[in-house]
Amino acid sequence: MTVSTILIIVLILILIGAVPAWPHSRSWGYGPSGIAGIVLVVLLILVLMGRI
């Protein structure tokens, strides 16, 4: 496995874990998942461009 594949898998897990579905995290809103989503999109673009 390459480093980019591992990064994408870790970011997908972070994105799933940041969904505000639990009582203690409902007040957070969509901030954590939005930030993780933006990072995931940037990494996907870099992978598709061959930079990583």
C-alpha cells in the first residue's frame, strides 16, 4: 500500500467519526466533518494530479 492510500483510508475513517450522531457531539454541528471533508477533497485532487 502506498502512503496516499493509507492517508485516504484514515481520512475516510475520520470523516465517518466526525458525523454528529452522538449526544455529546450534536452541539458541534457539521464543523468537524466539514473540515475533514475539505481535507479529503484536497488529498483526492492531489492524488489524481499525481502529486502524492
